[in-house]
Amino acid sequence: MKPIIIVGAGLAGYTVAREFRKLDKTRPLLIITNDDGGFYSKPMLSNALAQGKTAQQLTSQSATQMASQLDATILTAMPVLDIDSENKTVTTTDGARAFEKLVIAVGATPIRIPLEGDAANQVLSVNHLDHYHAFRTRLSEKPGSTKGRVAILGAGLIGCEFADDLAGAGYMVTLIDPNRVPLAAIAPPALSQGMADSLRARGISLRLGTTARKISHTDDGIQVQLADESTVTVDLVLSAVGLRPDLALAKAARLATERGILVDAFGQSSARDIYAVGDCAEYTIGDGVTRTLPYIAPLMTAARAIARTLSGTATPIALNPAPVIIKTPCYPLAVVPPPMHALATGAWRDSKHGNALVSRFHDQHGVMLGFGVAPQQAAIRQQLLDELGKPGAVQAIADAAAI
């Protein structure tokens, strides 16, 4: 039998493989990856430093162990060069291999913003275990016992998590972002402000409302020149401005793409028997509406559904609302962002729930379409999830008045 081939050995690819093996014990399974194939939890990368975790310690299973567990063949350090959707073959540096069905799980790549200066090429990003190893190595290069100084470009989810983690490990951190508050793209205004206050209380310097323009070497380290003409001198610059789906293989195979690889309700791309999952995919979430969803909950949901479809039971991906958890111990936060189209006509309303601050987003009809809570707790998250899609403006206004 021709195998099921999975390209990519990250959380998405391995989850599809695990779920598929639960349903089909005999079909040949081939996983191809251009790294060492070790399994690790990518979300751990942004909060492992304060725990003293090395890259090796973050790897829970080797490729050999994963191959045994999954009864699969795993080809490591093996770049995929081409996908022939018509003849259903994958070409690697080791030749062409035919597939019955193919899953693309190649993830995303860090966005690199244009920067001037002779140290612009020294800016790091952490989106992979190898990146994390390089990051830790650079941090350890500062002589003496004094912890280093780190500038982080981007105060979104990953930037805030790294800032909190580095501060917890004793580093001096400056967080730089063009918005006036951190988490501006996903969090309610009151909780964004709460995050800002908590990061400052943590000892983190916030340079908001500006961007990095030039990165230069100096006798005292690396100077970051900002658009507002101020400067920050640090030992290391980390970019956390976002990720872009890796579309190189999909475009070469002439699959339909927009921001990500376009997939239907079953995770199938524009080519029959070729699926995409994880950060590289752009999911169908409604009538003609597609969206990339670079979060763990939709990744796991999609991987399970695709595995069932691969095993012979066509299963649509049920992308129900799931909170995004921001792993910042100084201000643990959970948020379900409202739909973009509703932001112009709806409003956030804040209330207290014990010691937690809750923000609910209601549309112009009073229907709750999103929320945020900090400090986040499972019981409150579930209560808020139960309220989604229901009218509640009157109660929300009353709660807000009681703050």
C-alpha cells in the first residue's frame, strides 16, 4: 500500500500521526522532516528559560522513539523539494515517494522586519528548538555574573511571554511595540492595560508607540535606535513580531493559498488527497470566511478531524471557540477575540468576578462574541464560554457599573 505521508514533525504533524494510529494500526505511515524529528512542545519555548530548561531537556522523545511509538518511518534531516499533486508524489533529496494521502504540517516562519544598522543581522527569532538553543547560547555569552540586557521587538502574545520569562530569569528586558498597549491585537483594552502594569511591576521597561529602526554595534553592546529617536543599549535583540505561514511547498505544488494554505471544512487543500494543518493552514470557519489560527486548540481539533478523515471517516473540523491562554505568570490571561467584522459596531464592557477582571465583548444587538479574563481560571473560562453567542448587554452594563 502507498503510505500516508506527513511533511513536518512538529506538534501538528505528530498529532495527526498519533490520532491516525489510534484508528488505523496497519496503514504505512511516513513522516518527513528537515530537522532531527524530536518531539517537543513548541509553546514551552517562550517560558522555559526561567525554569532553567535547555533545548535538550525540552525534547521529550527522539525520532527513533516516536517512530517506534507510531509504527512509522521517520526521515530526518530530509528537506522536501517538491510535491506533485497530479501524480501524488513527494520529492526529497533522497528521491521521489508516492503517497495515498498527504498532510502538509510545515508550520510558519518568523516575520523579519527591515532594519538598518551593522547589527541588524544579529537579531534572533525563536520559533523552533534549534532557535531556542541559539538564543540560550547567546544569552550565556555575556561575561561575568551579571545577567544580560534584552530588547524584544513586539509586545504580542509571544513577546509578552518571553519578556515575563526573561525577567523571571533575572534579565533586564525592554519591550518595544508600535501600539500603545501590549497584546493590542487580541486582548480587551482593560486587560491590555493590566498586562502593561504587571510587566512594569515585573521590572520590564516598555517602549510603546514606537518601533525599532536601526540596530548597531557599540562598545557597550548593541544599540537599538527607535523611530521616536530614543535609543536602548542591550546585549541581545529578540524579534517577536509574528509568524508567516510557510507556503513554499504549497505554492510550488500550485495549491490555493492566501495568507495560508486554503483548506475546506475537512482540512483538504485545493488538491484532492492533500491536507494542511497547523500554522501553515488557513481554515474555513464560516460561509466564505477563512482564517489562519496559530493557536494550540484549533491545531489539535483540526489534527484529530483530519486523522479521522484519513482513516476513512470523513469528519469536518469543528472549530468551536476556545480561549487563547497567555502564559505570563505576572498576569495570567485568557482571551477569546471577537470576530474582526464586529469590532467596529460592538463594545467591551468590564466587570469584576472575585479577584478577576472580566471583559465581555457584545455586538450592537447585545450578543456576547468574545471575552478576556485575568487572572484566568478554568471555572471562569468555562462560564464565559457558556455565555458566548447569548444576549447579555444589560447584565454586562450592570456589572461594569459595579466596578
